[in-house]
Amino acid sequence: MTEQTARQQGAALQKGAATEDRQEKKTAQAEASAKHREDGVPQQELERFARFLLPKIQAFYQSEEGQRLFEEWKKKQRGDRDLAGSASFTK
């Protein structure tokens, strides 16, 4: 076997291996995108919705109204926890 033939065969093997790697990667991506959660919603769609919704949620909580409502919610949570704690002492 000549050196040139060996190089050509080596290059062909490398090209074939790279093609197989790409095919495996595509197959793995297809399997991941085809996965559904128990509720039947594809994981890819949930992630797309999350990317859409997250900036809107962040903007709301950064607004004055969002911060005010969050503070009200925290006060209510503290009050509910205090009531639950005092109820356990009365038993």
C-alpha cells in the first residue's frame, strides 16, 4: 500500500466517523425533542413557552405594582404561618 493510498483511506475513515457523529447527534436531538411529559406537552414546547414568559414575569416583579403585590403576599404568608403556629399551641 502506498503512502498516498493510506492517507486517502485514513481521510475517508475520518470523514465517515464525522458523519456518524453528526448522525448520532441528530438522532439524540430528535429523541430529546420527541419526548413528552406525562401531561402530553412536548418538552421543547414547554421550554419555548418558558423563554416567552420569563421576561414578562421578571418585568412584572421589577415594576412598582409587582413589588407592592409581592410585599403584600409575603405579609400574608407570614400571617398565615403565625396563625398556623399559634393554632398548634392551643391544642
